[in-house]
Amino acid sequence: MYSRSPISVVVLFALLLAGCNRGAQPALPADQPGRSVVIDSALDPGVEHSLVTTDPRATAYYNNADAVNSGKRLFQQYNCSGCHSNGGGGMGPDLMDDVWIYGSRLEQIHQTLVEGRPNGMPSWGNKVPDQQLWQLAVYVRSMSLPQTLAAQTDNTPSQTPAPVPPEADQDAGWSPPQATTNDYTTTTPGVD
Amino acid sequence: MRTVALMLTLTAAPIVALSQTIPAPVPESEVFTREEIGHALAAPTPEAGHTAPSTANAPEDDGQWSMPSKNYASTRFSALSEITPANVRTLKPDFSFSLAINKGQEAAPIVVDNTMYVVTAYPNIVYALDLTKPGAPLKWIFAPKPAPASQGLACCDVVNRGGTVSNGKYIFNTLDGQTIAVDVKTGRAVWRTLLGNINRGETITMAPTVAKGRVYVGDSGGEMGVRGWIVALDENTGKLLWRGYSTGPDADVLIGSEFKPHYVADQGKDLGVQSWPPQAWKIGGGASWGWVTYDPELNMLYQGVGNPGPWNNEQRPGDNKWTAGIFARDPATGAARWYYQYSPHDEHDYDGVNEQILLDMPFAGKMQKVLIHIDRNGYVYVIERNTGTVLSADPFGPVNSSKGVDLQTGRLIVNPAKQTKLGETVRNICPTASGAKDWNPSSFSPKTGLLYIPHENMCMDWMSAEVNYIAGTPYVGALVHMKPGPGGNRGELTAWDPVQRRPVWAVKENFPIWSGTVVTAGDIVFYGTLDGWFKAVNARTGELLWRYKVDSGIISQPISYRGPDSHQYIAVLSGVGGWSGAVVSGPIDPRDGSAALGMVNVMSDLPKYTTAGGTLYVFSLPH
């Protein structure tokens, strides 16, 4: 098992995840019809499925170039850029790297915009039309996409934001840290 | 699908971006020379007397350091002379103390009755250390627990510029808008007064000035559309005595019959309303986040006023009074006596909040009561402080945004080529938005007659953009990218002769200097650098005599004091941050040159030199 390639680890892990998904899972409270959607920011390490629930409203904003461009315009109009600049931060944290304090999924970014966060992020819920908050969320999500970063030509990033593919949010739960040298977490006695 | 997603995340491996390319310096030919744009009402007359503060404003040094500016004259001169150019090479750390906060530390340590007091950046913890015992153990800690949301309203890192000890109380401000007096014996609050409303963008970062039973405090938030103010509080109770706004009707600004401004442009009714578009003064900035100086000799209070908002000047045609200037007020009532506007209708974020140094200086053949102010806009102003008359104004850094000061009208002569415009990038504006020098204070030695100015050598590209006012969010409207000034060295320590109106020597620094200076009777100037060197240079020559590498960049105010053992000590806080160091204390991504209001463009290499920290260092000679 020590000679296993990283790719096979990935495939095995993906299969394990798929297996879990197929298994009988108790419906999460937020999955129940008629309930307002609650999105978890806290992610639990060590569980092999994501506890993050999904919000059906997010669907329309994936692969949506219009939405991401509207978000870019709104990001200036609502003074988001005053704190977060063009993704590099300032008064608020940068948004173009791979660090997400309150979660990276569209639902989570939207939730952060709606509720605000305790260290200085204002609450925009009921102050900005909800559709615009989704457009802002998808622009923020786009800032750190490899395609958006690759499109930066000068010292002002996020000017050509790529639409956000749904794949970008597929693995929002706990996943193994990348580039570890040794990984024994998938070693199950009797399986290998 | 899951496989695809995992592959995607694996290939997009995280990269810690340490730096981008620093832009090329602005050519020397693009800025004016001192000879071209420096002006004075009269030729130098050094024979008329010796430049020094009056004893009323700078009493004999008692070896303590009770206020950030050392004395009311704000000389930051220590009469202690044990440390000399001959022995400073043996200076060594005596003890250090972790501040436990890794944000920009801008405060001056305070030493009174053998106790040292330090206030940190947000969350503004105060430590009291007993200097009589080995290792200076803690006497008490005071944690004011400011509102966490205030962190999101601080334009340029969550800094604090220090506290003051007066009559048994340590008095300081918190980021969320409080002024607090703590009993130095018990470490408990005597009073706490809430002055700022963070929902309107008001925070407090300045060090209060305490004099004759009153505490003077101004707000921060010039980038948040605040309406700036200064208040006086009763030192014993914290109760409000008066509040003067920086904009609006005369009654709110405390302009009345006593107001006698020297220049015509400042004379007229309700200029704080008339020099703005309708209602714009209500969100026009003019915060007093820097230095407020009390003058016991003339019984005057000098209040530096910050930039107008928004940065996009086309949204606020007019002179935008009373921003980007200085008020002289009656300390008891706040009534304005005079005002001078360094940058009428400021278009470049040139706050007028830098230090005011009060000296008796020879000018035009006689000794005069002057106030020396080294402004963001690039000029050393020498102002006769009874009347507010500018005697001389000379550039000390790279300047092309203006062509000097017209000393007949008092007006800055704006260079139309560097005026900022909506939707158009104006390139190579000097000095940059943070100024030829920012808040970090200079010192003055009566021994050498020189000012020791820690400053920047930076310029910028600027494009104005329309901005909406939304309470509690930034009100800026500009895309800025900073760059090095001529020569490429981003910082400089300049020894300036205010009588001869010229530099005597200068030390070039790779990074802008964001620390204050202190000068001693041993003829040594101490200052720190953003990459974490604490340095001692010869006050007469600028020769580097000693340096010590601390744990993080230095942006604070060093001091010199006499310890319980009668020896001289030097104290300074490390802890990179502030506007220039925010790229390290962040979180900020150096790939965005526009980040931190355009500062990151010129500071993106700093993360290669230092990391966040926060430590008190105390040095002495071996003894």
C-alpha cells in the first residue's frame, strides 16, 4: 500500500464518498421540504460526507456569466471594494486566495452577505435585493478560480471573472489536506 | 463528479504569494526641486537667536515619558546623555515583553513613577509593568474589550497611537470609540466615555492629549464618510465639555467672534457649509485622528484636521472647509481662534493631522513663536502660532501635485497636471496618498537645532470613480496604485534645519519609515524600520551607529527614559502593520496592487522581509 500512487488514493477516496452517498442517510433537518435553508459554516473533520446543505436558489448562478459580471459591478457600487479592494483586501480580508473563514460555497458566501460576520463584515440582508446578493456571492467565489487568476494581466485582479462551475463547490465538506507526504486515513483493516 | 472535483482542487494547489514586482520609481525629472517651489516671507536670520522650545512648553526633563510627544512642545527630545555615539555600539536588550497581539503597534510606551504602560492595537489591551523589579513583571492588565465589529471600520489597520498618564490615570482610546481612564494603582477603570458610533464609521485610533484637567480626543473615519470632530472631556469624570465639528455651520464648528483667521479664504460665514455641495458636509470627513497639541504658553489648542471625503473630488466641488488643515482653539471652550488650510479641496488624501512642534525660532530678524508642521502634502510649514501666518513652506519629499505655497494668500498652488479625475488614470502623482510623511512623529533637538523627520518617498497613479455613501462602509471612490519616488528608496530619515529651510543630511531607507523618531542629548536619533531594524544614528551626521533586528517591523514611537537605577533606557514596540504594513498583518493578497487603498502596489515585497508580531523591547548600556 505504500507504493500506491496519489491518483489511486484520490479515486479510492472518491469511491468511498460515492458509496457513502448511496447509503441510507438520515435526512438533514434543512433538507426537509418547507423549511428555510440553513447553511453550516462549521465543517466537521473526520466525517466522509459533507454536512453542508445546499440551497436550490444557488443553482441558477453556476455557469452564469451574466451573474458574475453583475456581481463585479455591484461589488463597486455597494462599496465592497472599499474594504476588499479587487479581491486583495484592506479593511476586510482578501477574497482571491484559498482561505475561507466562513466557507467557500455559494450558499455560504451568500449567507455571510445576508447575516454579516462579527469582525466587521456588515449585514446586507433586507438591504440589498436577494438576487444581487447572489450575484455578489458568485463574483466573490469567482475571484479565486484558477481561470480568473490566470486572466489577471496587470496589478488589478478580478477584472475578468470567470463563471463559477458547479464543480467548484462539489467538495465543500472536509477533504484531506492536499500534498501530504503520508496519508493513512483511508487505510481500513482488511480492505487493503 | 466527485473525482473531477477532487482533481480540480489538487491541481489548483495553494500558493503563498510572497510578492509581485515593485513598479519602477518615478523619474527625478517629474518632481520639483526645493529651489523651484520652496518659499518664505523673509530670508533666514539665524543670528537672531537659538531655536528651542520655551520652558513652559518643554519643562526640564524629569527622565519620565508621560505623554507620547514627551512634552507639550512635542519635541520628543530626551535630555538623557548616558548613551553617546562613542558607546552606543554596546547597547543591548534589557528585557522584552510580548504584547500578544499581532497587529500594527503604533503606540509610545509611557513611563511614570517607575512603571511602564503600553496599549496595544485592537483589542487595545493595556499592560502596566513594574520597572523596579528584575524583568519588569506585570502590575496589572486592563482589557477594555472593544466591539469586534470596529475592526471592519479601521481604514488602515486596527492601530492605536498610545495613551497618557496624568494625575494617577492612564488615559487612552479604543477602536470602537471609547475614551477610558484607568487608575494606575488598581488597573481599574475610573471612567469610560463612549464618543464614536461605529455604525456611522466612527472609530478612534489617536492618542488623547491631556492638559489642565481636560482630555482632547478626535475621531477616525475619513475614509468612511464621517463628519469629523474633536471633543474635550473632564479629566476627572469623563464628561463632555465641548465638541467641535470639522464641517457644517459655524455654531457646530465652534466658530464665533473669537475667530480671526489670517487669510481671506478662511473668512466668511458658515464656510463649513458653503464650501461644499448641498448636504455633502454631513459626510465630508475631516477626522482628527492624528495629533492635537496643547500650548500652555499661549493657552491654545492646535488640532490637525484630516482629508475630505470621498477621495473622488468631483463629488465635492469647493474648498471643503474645514478639512485638511489646522484649527487653533481656546482649550477651555473649543472656540476657534484661527484656521489654516494646508490643502484646500484636497484631491490626494493629504490629511493635515501630522504633529505640531512648538518652538521659539529666529525669523525675519527676531525670535518668533512658531508651530512646525510637516504635512502629507510634502511641505515643512513654519507657522507663526499667535495668528496662523505661514512664514515658510518648503518641500522635504517628492512633490509635483503642487507648485509651492502662495504666501500672500496662503493657498497651495495646485498643479493642474496632477489633479485627479473621474474615470481617468493620472500617473506619477507625488507625494502619494499617505503623503511625503504620514502620522509618525518627528523629533527636534535644541542641541543641534534640527528636526528629525521619518518619512516616505512614494508617488502614485490615481483614477477617481463614482462612489455611493452607505453608512458604515468605505466612502472613497478612487483606484490607487502607489509606486516608489525618485531614486527608488521608499523611505528616508531627513535631518531638517527649519531656520535655513533645508536638509542637513538624509538617510535612505528601502521601505517607507512608519515609526516616529526620538532624539537624545547624547546626539543620537533612534527610529525603526518596516523590516524590523531598530537603529541609532548620529544626530549631527546621520551615520549609522548601531542597529538591532527585532521580531517584526517597527511602526511605533520610541522613547528614552531614566530607570529606577538612574541609567538611561530606550524603549520601542515592534509589530508591523498600519497602512504600509497591512500587507503583512493583513490578511491581504499582494497580487492585488489596489489593495489597502493602493498601498500594496508598492509594498508587495514586505512579506519577504518580516512577519506579524508585537513585542516591547527595552535597551540599555551594560551596567
